[in-house]
Amino acid sequence: MKMVQRGKLYVISGPSGAGKSTVIARLLKRLDMTYFSISATTREPRRGERDGFDYNFVKKEQFLEMIEKDLLLEWARYVNNYYGTPSQPVDEKLAEGYDVILDIETQGAAQVMTKRPDTIGMFLFPGSFSELENRLRARGSDSEDKIQKRLIQARKECERVGMYSYVIINDRVETAAEEAASIIIAEKCRTANRLHYFK
């Protein structure tokens, strides 16, 4: 009987506009037994986003209730909205042997890495702040004021890059997805994760 190896928890962070959603979508197509944890948020959906697929879009009151009942692995307030990771689906998938990917900002990542020290962190960055600004403007969904706030926040987030195990420069989506997949494959092959084969 084959023993199910518990999955690993991965945090992917990076400033808004770094391309996290696109890279994660490509990553999930490359690897089996990988699950993307859908975050809950109080922000309004962007054009093309679907509730229950991109995010679980909830009212502020619902989110505050989840905090109160300790139903979140992590949560943070970011640019006047709340974001958080419901813990139950994460724990269920890890137990089933899935590697779980969290797309969360640095404050939430720090919470997860404190609660779950074996979490592997990857930080995604487009390669320069000017490229980041170009991407934010190309979205066409934010006001000038919001873009400036996101750029200020991006610089703060980049100050915390040292808490991540890996940095991926997303100047080409396919290369960035390949690097993220390679990290996950390498982590599976660590001796500590394969010792059960020798029992």
C-alpha cells in the first residue's frame, strides 16, 4: 500500500502587478497534486474575476466574523481591504497529499511562516519598479491615487524579501512559472521528504 506523503505549503507573494495570478495559473497547469487556496477578500472584483474561483468575495462583516471565530490561517488589511486564507480547505488538501499554493501579501506570509515554519516562501517581482508601474497602469482599473498607493506599498513589501526562501523575477511568464515549478519539484526531492521510502 502506497503511503500518502503530506503536501507542502507554499506562499507566493509580490507587489500588486508582479503577475502572481498569471504565474500561478501556469504553474498549476504544469504540476499534478497542486492546489491553489482561494483567499477571501472584501475588495470589489476586478473585470473578469469570478467569485469562488479567483477569490471568495465577502462583505466586511462576514470577514470580521471569520477573524473572530479563528477560521483564518492568516489575514491582513491591504489598501483598505481585508484579505485572508480560510484554514480548513488548506489543511484538508495538505492531508490528501496536495501541495498548497497561497497567493498572499507579505504581512499574511509572515503570519503563515510563523504558524507553519515549514512553509516555503517565493517572492515574485517584475525586475524593476518602473516595469511594475507600467503593469499597474496597463490594467486600467485603478485611479492615479490608487496606483501611487500600490507603488508605495510595493516598496514596503520588497523590504521584506529576506524572509522568503526564493525570489523569482517575472520578466517572462513561462520562465517564472517554470522556476516556481522547479522549486516545488526540488522540495519534494529533499531527503527529509523521501525518508519514508526507506522504512
